[in-house]
Amino acid sequence: MRKQSSSKKPTTGDDGLLTKAGRHVKTGKFVAISKARFNAVMRAAEHSGLLGEKSKRIGGRISPALIEQAKKHTGIETDTDLIEFALANVALDDDFGSTFRKTRRTVDPDLKLGF
């Protein structure tokens, strides 16, 4: 996977998260999440009451290739942070796509939008 060249390369902070994100040349997708996105997701999860006492232990057999690719894609270095971020993303999903499709063609075509 090639990244666009830039003068600033992604850097890892003390918490193991990338502070700069690069885009994949062909897909345009981010190769790593920003520290700000990670923090925003985790703050939203906390605000929603999803993060509290860490008393539950989770275990399972997962492909090492899947874990490594997810770590490369996000820039998250620890398994615990990766799992917590992934679960928070799933738990906070707002189902935008489904809602968007349901409201398709519900705006009056004669509505003047000003452009």
C-alpha cells in the first residue's frame, strides 16, 4: 500500500496513536486515524455512558493478519485500545446510511434552495 508523499510523515505520540494521517493513493482512504478522531470517539462513548469500570474481560481467536491490518489502518498500537475503539465505533453507529435511504426523495422538488 503506497501513501502519498508529503513533507510531514505520520508521527506517533506517547499514547501510541498517530498524530498525522495519510491517505492511500488509489482509494483516498485514511491509512491511520488521527488522535483527534480517536479521542472524539472515546469521549462520545464516555458521554453515552459506555465507558465505565473496566471489569469485563473479552477473549477470542482472531486472525493475526486482521489485527495487524487494523493496527496499521488506525495507528493504534495496543490490542486493548484497538478493541475498545472498534467496539465504541460499533456501539455509537448512528445508522446514517439507512436513515439517508429512507428519506430519499422526501424533499419537495420545487423547493428553492438558493443556488
